[in-house]
Amino acid sequence: MKKVGRPPAFEIPEQLWDLFCTYKAWTKANPYRVQDYVGKDGAMVYRDKERPLTFRGFEGYLAEEGWCYDLSRYQKGEGEHHEAFVPILTRIRATCDRDMVEGSGANVYNSAIAVRVLGLADKQEQKVHIEQPLFGDE
């Protein structure tokens, strides 16, 4: 019986990893150029700011390059073909997360943004103590 539907965007997991490596190289070779002012006279300069690796950025890169715009079926392992891509996508996500964590630790990226993107939280215990009057007098 012949399969019906769209052909898969990627034939083998290594193809997706190679595309991620291309995205990574492009991202690191193309920093953001930010206008800044320095010195007592406020001389205008441009500074290069490194771009972080993000999974969403990778999906955007794939869409711009004409591959696909959504990796959710590959991430979920829907169907026999997609299952083989789960380990590669886990590796890609881990590489992006590591770049964010290490870049935030080195003050290359804004740590508050990295915490939100990665879904991390600075846990603090908060206790609320409410007293109720014994006899209704306030």
C-alpha cells in the first residue's frame, strides 16, 4: 500500500544535525550590531553582540531556507519516520540551552531573558501568616 501525504522534510537525522551546525556557524558569525555611546563626550560607536543559539531561531532558520517551519512532529516522534529524529532534536535543544546558560553566566546574554526562555525559576519560599481574632474584635 502506498503512503499518502506530504514527503518528509528530512530524510535522515544527520541531515537535520548538519543544518543545525550550519545555523550555529551562521549565528556566531553574524553578531548583532548595536549602537552605543562611550566616553565623557558620548562618542557614538557600534559594538558587536553575540547572537544566542535558540531552538526557535533554528526553526526560523529552517523556514527561511525553505526546509520546514515546524519541528513539532519530529520532536514528538509521530510516526515511524519521525521517531529517529527525537535524539537529534534533544541534542539540538540541549546545545541551544547550554549556549544560553553559559552565555548568561559569562554576561554575554541577559540572564533574565535566558531564565524565561529556558523556563527556569529562581525559587524563593514565601510564607504568609494571617492571624484571625479570637472573639471577633478587631
